[in-house]
Amino acid sequence: VEPATLMAAGTAAFDVTGTDNSTPVGLLRYLAWLDGTPLDEGALSNVTAIRFDVTGGEHTLEVAAVDLTDNRDPTPVVHVFVVDGNPPDLIVTRSPPAIVTEATIVATWTATDAEGPVESRWLLREIGADGLATVIEEAPFGADRGALEIATGMLRDGGLYELEIVVRDQAGNLASAAFGFAIPGGSGCTASAARRGGAPLSC
């Protein structure tokens, strides 16, 4: 598998391996440098998963194998990669109103990123009486997403809902926006439902 050349800021992870004429692969040790600085203070390690924290910008990872007699590979593997520390820009151009009375819920948005293409997805959650949210409808990440339309007929009268739009850039950085709304209806009463001078109606 080719190592990643673009990733989000945070912890980077690379798997390494090597070969030697006399030392078994499982007994090889490794030295690694990030941008010329030794990782783990230059200590030898037989761990084949190299992990370290990185910030935005271009970086160079070098790895050399060392055999049981302490012979070090004179030509370390060099891998250059870019860390994108900035999430994509999300602009929601249309979102559901707080009270939805139309037959459909419509949302539109645009997303851009300086490093390349952006993918979008959305999730519709119902908020229960206990305050917990349950996903009832969703769309996976897709490069062509920028709008959605949901029929309110599938939603519960008097229900509370949240629509979340999520965008992801090529490095895996995320940006999102969420909008809560209610569907009117249900068994509620209105003031005009009570008979003048009589006992109030119960709801």
C-alpha cells in the first residue's frame, strides 16, 4: 500500500518493513527522522508502526533498517507528505426554518477547499423526549452533493428534528453545520378549542 501523501493535522501513522541477508524480518530494528530530527530521540525500535504528531505543511520522513549486528541501511527510505491543517469552507445557502409547514424540507450548500475536491453528506435525526437523537435518514459522502429535499410526510407530527450537513476534504478534515426544526401538529390544543364559560379542554 502506498503511504499517504496528504493527511490531516494530528497523529500520522506509517507502517514500515525491511529485508536483510542474515537478520529475520521480525528482528530488524528501525531508525526514523522527521524533517531531519530523529524520532524517539534516535532510539532503535523493532516496532513497525511509526506514529508521531504533525502540524500543517510539507514534511519529510526518513526510515532506515538496522540488523542484529547494528549495520544500518546507508540509503534510508524517504517519503515526502503534506499535512493540511485547515478544514474545508462550508456555506449553507438555504436551511430549514424553525417550524416547517411546507411539504418538503429543502437545504442547499457549497463547500470548497484550497487543497482540492470536497465531499458532502447529510444526516437527519429525530430528537426523542429524552433528548437523545436518532438518525432516521442519511446520505453518504459524495462529491456531487450540494442540495437535499425531504418530504415532510415521512416525519412525525409534533416531532423535533435536526439536520446536519458535513463536508470533508481530501485530507480528512471535517466541517459541519446543524439546524433544528419542528413539525407542527400532533394532539395539541388551541385557545379556541375551549368553550367560553365552560371547563377547559385537556390536552
